[in-house]
Amino acid sequence: MPRFLRRLFSDKGTTHAKKETSSVPCHLAIIMDGNGRWAAQRKLPRTAGHQAGIVALRRTIKHANEMGISILTVYAFSTENWKRPKPEVDFLLRLPNEFLKSDLDNLHKKNIKVMMIGFMEGLPRHTRNAVSEAVEITAKNTGMVLNFALNYGSRDEIIAAVRAITQKVADGEVNPAQIDEQIISSHLFTAALPDPDLLIRPSGEIRLSNFLLWQLAYTELWFTEVNWPDFDREHLEEAISAYRNRDRRFGGIKL
Ligand code: V0D
């Protein structure tokens, strides 16, 4: 196609702006999966896998920050994780306290802003307190956003949004004809954040598992066999370079 026609048909000015193909994703989301499998392969208890998962998280935060990612969302605890044996659930729900005790100072020094999405009220008080404190301390930071999905489930999030919106309709504050993508997005936990540009799921599972169903509508997906505790800079770079080489069209036409 001649250049003048290409320009005429270019993506510019459509609803969804074409992303900067040369840069890293603005918002990266990760399902930190494969910790239990990593431990089982080494005949270690699952808790050892979770501990190793913290090391991988610490290193990924550092790499993502150095690469210039603006928002890093990590899936730490799903609403389905309550079905696990109680000792494992209790162990998991201590990890935010443990992680923040060791890492919050450093995150704060690096100007990182901690955020959380999920059903806060369903968490034990000690977990809630630790996370709230980190959110408050780092609230004015202007660097990378580190967003923890804790007690998060996407269908429940959508149900809560529908309830809140229908309540506004019942109260006469919203007209059904006004309900659009923006109104729905603004009632989700992620209201303050742009949608993820890239989702990484390690450990070989090729599913979304009820994570950010609405928000991932146009997100590039990257699945890798490596378990989360083994996920390192090279795996992150591989995912990002694949992302760069993909053409994001948002339903438009490829030119
Ligand atoms: C276990 C691998 C950090 C995934 C990483 C409650 C499985 C280690 C946190 C964390 C978990 C959460 C909130 C916060 C600070 C830290 C965390 C959970 C599990 C579930 F403000 N790691 N981590 N939370 N794992």
C-alpha cells in the first residue's frame, strides 16, 4: 500500500490509541503461579515454594522498576485460595506482614507506591493493617505503582460493580442509557489504573483463573512454563520483547 494511503488508514484518532511499540508496557500484570509445583519438584513443603516466590517477587519489582514499568500488578491471593488447607491459608496471609517488614523501607526509598485491589474486608485484621499501613506510607510516592491483588476475584468484582451501579439507578442518580464502559470501569477495584498492557502467567497454566476479566479485554497475554520462583530477568525480558513485537490493533485493521 502506498504511504499516503497508509497514513489515511492509520490507527491515529481511533477510540483506542496505538501503543508505543518501542517501549515497555505501561501496566504489567503477573499471576505468580507455580510456587507449590516448584516446591513439590524439590520435595519441599508448599510453604518453601511461597518463600521462594517472595524472592522472585522482590527481584521482579526491582527489574520492572529499572525497566521503567509504571504499574506492576501481582496476583497474590484469590478469593478461591480460601479453599486451601487452613495452615497454608494462615501462612499465606502472614506473607504481606513479613514482606512489608523486610521490604517496605526500600520500596519507599525507591519512591514506589503500594496499592491494593480486592476484598479488603474479607482479610484478617493483621493482614489488612499491614497492607493499609504500606498504602498510607507510600500514598504520596510518584514512582512505580506496586499493586497487590489480595482476596481478589474478577466475577465478584463485577457483581459488586453491578450492585453499586444498579443502586445508583434505583436512587435516580444514573440513567440506564448512560451506563457505558467508563461507568463500569470506574466501579471496579482498578478504577484509578489503566488496563494492563501485558499479562504474564508462569507455570504452564493457560487460563485467566478469574483475574481481571474486564480489564484484560485487549491485553497481550504471555504464558511460560517456568515456575514463579524461577522467574528471573531473562524471562521478564523475553515476555517484554514478545510484547514489543506484537501488533496491538484493538479490533482495528492491520496496515
Ligand atoms: C505467595 C508468590 C508478597 C505468590 C509471592 C496473602 C504466593 C509470595 C505478598 C504481599 C504472597 C501482599 C501484599 C502486600 C505486600 C506483600 C504476598 C500473598 C502471598 C497472599 F501489601 N508475597 N505474597 N501476599 N506470596
